[in-house]
Amino acid sequence: MVMGKNTLYALSTCSHCKSTKRLLSDCNVEYEYIEVDDLEGDERKAILADIKELNPRCSFPTIKINDIVIVGYREEQIKEALGVKNES
């Protein structure tokens, strides 16, 4: 299992977010998963502020792997940040 502080900020209706979640699970990564559109009030505002610090455009998915931020479903970048080797 890949360890570290990993967070996926996502929207429940986003296909790229779902693909990212599947990729992280397939890579046996332990991560925190936050569906921003399911949050309300101050909790939602606080999470959006956190995301804007990482990704000023506040687009989804936004993934933080240790200290690396990846915006969008970028399979190769995600695997590289995790140190996962490609099976090619």
C-alpha cells in the first residue's frame, strides 16, 4: 500500500473525479476523499478555501499527494507522484 498524506477533492457528479478515485484505489493508495458538492455552509467554504490555495482555479479533481498537487485526471502524473511503476 502506498502511504503518505493523500487527499482527493472531488465532485460527486464528475466523471474525471470518479476515474481518479478508481485509479487511486487500483494503486492501493490510502487517501482522504472529499466530495465538495456534498458539503454545506462553513464546512464547504473552508474546503473551497483550502482547494483555492492548492489550485486557484478551484477545478476538479484536485489531488494532493504528499506535497505534490495535480489538477485533473492525469494518470501518468498521479502514478509518478505515487511512485507507482507502469506495467507496460
